[in-house]
Amino acid sequence: MCIVRPFRAIRYATDKSPDISALLAPPYDIIDERGKAELLSRHPNNFVKIDLPHVPPKSAGPPEVYQNSRALLEQWLRDRVMVRDPHAALYVYHQVYRYDGRSYVRKMFFGRLRLEPFGEGSVFPHERTFGGPKEDRLALTKATQANLSPIFGLYEDPHNQVAHRLEQALGRPPLAVGTLDGVENRLWAVADEAAIADVARLLAAKAMYIADGHHRYGTGLLYRDWLTQQRGPLPDEHPANYVLCVFCAMEDPGLLILPTHRVLPGVSVTGDTFVGDQHVRVHPLRASQPSDALSDLRAYGAQAVAMFNGPTGQYSAIHPVRPDFLREFEPQRTTAWQRLGLAFLHAYLLERVVATKLCGGRAPEIHYVKADTDAVAEARQTGGTAFLMQPTTMEELRAVCSAGDLMPQKSTYFYPKLASGLVINPLTE
């Protein structure tokens, strides 16, 4: 059962102005020292000041940096830089943006999501993730006793009933607005008990797939268990039994999935690499730009991958002869997974051909790159190969998740990124 609860958020005070643009920050894990300094130059109270006390956040920093975040949060509350809302609410969150010449509105809401081990209830990871330390986030959570940033959860809602019900309860104008990296963020508080009850009921029977923030979810589990060890069993509705989540319907018209491309630095893959291979077909492309190659790629089917060879500058399309051929190599995986272009790339092209023929049987080094132009540029510079991917579709994601399987690593780049600094979820009673 998926359990969703309202909460009394801590947020920037907006009584003088709803515009908090200078206070918002990108997700902490994509910010470096230069990025942090730039954000603080916009405003000394930018959210990055408490959300990223240690750079890079790949391991825990000295204890005092986390205590500084706690002291700063307490100071901001005393000085009314931030306030805690008097009533529990669900916080409706819209992102308004343009992409590729079109306008979009992604409709979501903040709430608390009941924690449970992955796969033992209603909460599931949607893709295989890289392992990584959670010590930094756990230390920050222990110090601040709060979720400073959310996870991003997806649920199935073909008729967008949840978003429609929340919109019926929206006040006007928004409680807070802020533009970050060209994306307008809008926030409303919905404290209406009937609306909250309806949303909780609509979501109760649904599965929740973590789109982003797997490590933050894991940190929530670790914090709950640590607090239980310190205090004994927690009351059922204790805030530490929940984690801050942004909820979004898979079917929301504003939910875009962009691809993440792959670069093999220093590994030159050409059409000749696959000569005699009965499972694949390679077609030269006349493209001069990566966007042209990706456009031409669609004619070869959903599993097709564009390949750019750095030394020659040649683009090619490569695709399986049969869409179900991975059944022979990955029989334990579901049909939905076997038909993914990324599964074709990783499970066959890289693991069974490139590793064997070009890398002495070792797995090739892979760089994950968001922009197709950057991927091609790196392949040129390193004498390597770029594999340009078609975006994962929501239908593919839904099919794999519904079959109980996981997407390959770095399958989805949900655009745009959530802004940090809109709400904080206190973990104290």
C-alpha cells in the first residue's frame, strides 16, 4: 500500500514577495565548488548554503560542516528568512518550461511517502543504479533532522485524477515562484482535508517508482533505522517513517524523458567490428551533425542506436536483426527489457562484441553524457566512439516496471531537474 501524508513544511518566507528565484538551487549532486560559489553570489541565503555543506558530497565531510547547516537553518527560522507553515498540507508544484521549441507544464506535488524496503511493498526503483556512499546525506539528515531535498516518484494515473483533484483545491496566486536555469517553478499549499484525503485514497493502491533520488531514499531508510536504534520503536506516524517526495503521474503531459548518451574514450568501434555478426545490421548515415543522425535513426526502429566513430567522423545506425534476439543471451530478463535499445547496446554490443573484440575481454570504460554534441566532441578528442541513444519512452518504462524488471543504468534523464529550496520536510514530531 502506497501511503502519502501531508506535512508542515519549512520554506522561505514569501510575505514580502513570492519571488524566490535567487534562493533556489539545482539538486546538490550536480553542483561543484564553482557552482556553489555562483549560487551564493546571487544571494547569501541561497539554499545551497545548507543543502551542500561538503563538496563533493561523495563521502562525509568533517562533522562541523553539518552542524553549521543545522545552526544556519535554526538561525533562518529565528530571523524569519524561513518559516514553518501552521497547517499540514500537500504542496502542489508546477514547472513551466520550453524544450525544442515547445512549451510544457509538469504538474506534481510534494508530500511525505511512507518508507519501506524496495520491492517489499509499493515502492520500487525504476532502474539499476550505481552504488555510492550515503554518508554525506545521512550526516546532514542527522544534523538538521530534516529532508532538505526530495526524491522524485512516478505513479500510473492514465486520467490524471490526482493532478485534477489538487487543481480543484488550488488557491491563487502561487505561494512562491522562482525561475532557475530557464525553468519557472510555482508552489501552492493545499491544506484542504477533503482534497488531501482524496489524493491519499487515489494513490493508496498504486505502485510508486523512484525516478530520481534512489540514494536519498536509501538515506531515509538508514536515518529511520538509526533513530530507532537511538530511541526504540518509533510511533507509526513519526515523520522519520516517511521521506520527502515529489509525486508525478507517468502520463503527465509535461514529463519529458531525455536520453543519456554513451562514450567509449579511446575505443574505436566501426562497422567492420560487426562484420559477420548474424545478430546486427549496420547502416552508414550521411549525417554531419548528431541531431541529424538521431533524426535518421528513427527509421531503423526503437532499438536502433547511432554510432559515431571519432577517428573517421562516420555516423552509422546499428540495430538488431530481430527485436527479440536478446532472449537467447538474457533469458532471465522480461520481454519488455529485452526489447530496449539500451539493453541491446549494453547486453550485446558492449558486453559481447566490443569487450571481446576490442578490449581484451574487459568491460570498456563508459562515460555518460547528456548532450549529443558533447558526446561526439569527446569521441573526436579521444579517438573513441559515441553511442547516441533514442530517448526511453514512457511506454517502455511502464512496460518494464509493470513486468517487475528494472531499466538499465542511466536509462532516463527526467527533464527538467527539480529545484531545491522550495520546501523542507522536518523529521521531528
